[in-house]
Amino acid sequence: MDAALTRPCRACGSLGLLPFLSLGVTPLADALVAPEHLDAPEDRFPLDVAFCPSCSLVQILEEVPPEKLFVDNYLYFSSFSPYLLAHSADHAHGLIDKLDLGPRSFVVEIASNDGYLLKNFVERGISVLGIDPAPDQAAAANAAGVPTLTEFFGTDLAHRLVREGKRADVIIANNVMAHVPDLNGFVEGLRILLTDDGVATIENPYVRDLIEHREFDTVYHEHFCYFSCTAVDALMRRHGLYLNDVEYFPDLHGGTLRWHVGPVERRSQRATTYLDDEVASGLTKSGYYEEFGVAVEGIRSELLDLLHGLKADGKRIAAYGAAAKGSTLVNYVGIDTSLVDYVVDRNTHKQGLYMPGVHIPISDPSRLIEDRPDYVLLLAWNFRDEIIEQQREYLDRGGRFIVPVPTPTII
Ligand code: JHZ
């Protein structure tokens, strides 16, 4: 991991990153393979995670060009989860009420995907702008009446919008701050675009859940960073923004925080408590991360033993969720079609394609009922309750799910 010696921290620029997890050299998690390309070589990149002792930011060492990640290969559409849609509607309605937003307000969402969230503001007559570089998702949003720019966000775009007289009362950035290689440019862009009393809400999975629940599969090249409140606080301050409040959603993407930031410092007691708890739990020190690599290797061998044992007993195994995290899991653990026959996924854009690296085919979820495999490896474990409810019939007919993290468990 020579990159750890030479790569400065993505947030504070310090040298001396401390690597604590290596997931090998893996294909890009969302680069699903079309049948006609199965014989072609796939891009592979090292996937190593490190901690910055200066500002506490957890980050990967590799830097894949964003176009390769979010333009060429991106098939993620936010609207396939009713849970996420309900969470997004609550978020939008909460902001409308709390900030008294109306027809004169202007709301910008960065990484607005197919318009799943902004449509809630449009329905209330509030002006919005979506920003997303993924062409199919941006086209879907525009077609649904959510005006969307097909671009990456950064200081250039923020300056351009301000020149056009478009400063934002609210900026929403969900599951995107981890996705930008130029973290400081992104945050500076927020500061430029926000009005002087504006609010930005930023959601991202919480690094504390990643470590404590062994969610190693949420590490992939799209996620450059893994945030704590401590790291976000320091990052924001550097750009004249302040971490004023924190909300926690334990069931979203394995544990998600929503940070409220703005140009005026008004720190809530809740934000102070999160920051204090992070110091008390040791999360701001390297020791907190030291055992993680060993724990992850343990999950790999336990899961492989379980799957091999089931195959030796003549059981048939499928998987659920051609998620990016599923791609990390199957590639790191080494699960191919000798263990898992196929993956099912509701996203119609993914069906007919193959998981990167291991080339497991992707089908419609109805196949589970027709085919009735004995076990289904739940790759999209973050939607566990939603998927189990939806697959009641499969379970009632004797099917079983295997949940891979924090320890492989059969349910
Ligand atoms: P899902 C995504 O990661 C992508 P992924 C992204 N990079 C990110 O940061 C995180 O989210 C937060 C399917 N599904 O959402 C849909 C069903 O088939 O966990 C998805 O393909 N049936 C922006 O890709 C996959 O599972 C269902 O009932 O790891 C889940 O992928 C449901 C609910 C989902 O994210």
C-alpha cells in the first residue's frame, strides 16, 4: 500500500494515512457486465482503506476517474425502494415545514438521481434544481418534471449558478459527499451556492456503523470517504460552514447520519453529544480501526465455509440484490457461479446483466418463486425487512435467507 505513504488526506491534506483494510484488487462495483462482454477483460483497481490521524477521515487510497464510476457504468435508480421513497418524502416535508419553504424558495439537490426526492418539493410548488452526472437518471428526472442538470457539482458549477442569480436556500446532498474525489471543492461549492442563512443537509452512511456492524461491503471505489461527525465538523469549518445538527437513521443503508450545516454557527446539543461520543468511543483514534481487517477476514472464511457446506449437502443457492455492496462482497469473498446460481434484482436496468468479476447472472425476483432455491444470500441486507416482507411466499414455502454481515446468519 505505497499509496498510503504518498497520498495526502482527501480532507485535511496531511500525510501519514494509516491503512487498516485491504479488499484486494477488485472490479468496479457498479460495472455490471453485458452478455456480449463476458469474455472481455474488466478494469480492476486496488481497494484499500485508511484512517487519517490528523482529521479522523476514513478514506480509500485509490482514485478511479468519476466518469468511469457515475457516467459509464451507473445503473443505480433511487426509486426502486419504497422505504427510501418514504424516507425522502419525510425529509422534504420536514424541511418545508421547518424552514417554511414556499414558492419563493429555491431547493437544489446534488446527486438527485431520478428525481425521487425533489418531486416532493415540485408537488408543493417550490422551485428546484437537480444536479446529477448520470445521463439516464437525469433524463428520467427531467421527464418526471424535475429540472435536472447532467453535470458533476463543484466550485465551477456553483459559481455559474450564482452568476445566473440562482443561490440556494436549501441544498440537499444525500449519498454523494462520499462519492467526490475533490472533497474540498465540493464543500466549497456548497458554501458558494448557499444563501447566507441557507441550510445544507447531507446524508451518508455512518463510519461508526460500518466498523461496529462489520459493513465492509459498503467499501467500493465509488465511496472515496467514510464519515464521522468529527471529520465532517473539521471539513466544514475549513470552508466557513458549521455542523449545526445531526440526525440518525439506523435502518437506512446500514446506519445513516444526516448532518445539517450552514454558514452561521448554531450548534445543537444533539450535535455536541455526537461529537463528544465519538471522542469517548475512541473513533477519532487509529486503535478503533485496528481489528477491523481481521474481523472481515473472519466473515470471509465463515461465509465460505457455510456456502461450501450447503453445496456439499446438495442445496441450491441464489442471491438477492445486484447492489454495489453485493459486488464487493462476492468479489472479496470469492463467490462465483459454483456457489451461487444467480442474483435477483428488481431494477429492470440490471436484469440480463452479470455481476462484475464473478459473472453471476442477474434475473427478475419472480425467479425465486418459480425456481425455489433452498437458500438466498441477501446481498442487499440494508433492505432486509423490506425484502423479507416482499418474499414472504418464498419463505413460507421453506426458503431461507443468509444475511452475510455482521456475521453470516441464516434466517
Ligand atoms: P442498494 C447504492 O449502493 C449506490 P448499493 C450508491 N453508490 C450509494 O452510495 C449507496 O447506495 C448508499 C435492489 N432492490 O440501494 C435495488 C431489489 O431488488 O443497497 C438495488 O439494485 N428489491 C449511490 O448499490 C439493490 O437491490 C428491493 O425490494 O449497494 C440495492 O442496492 C429493494 C429494496 C432493492 O445500494
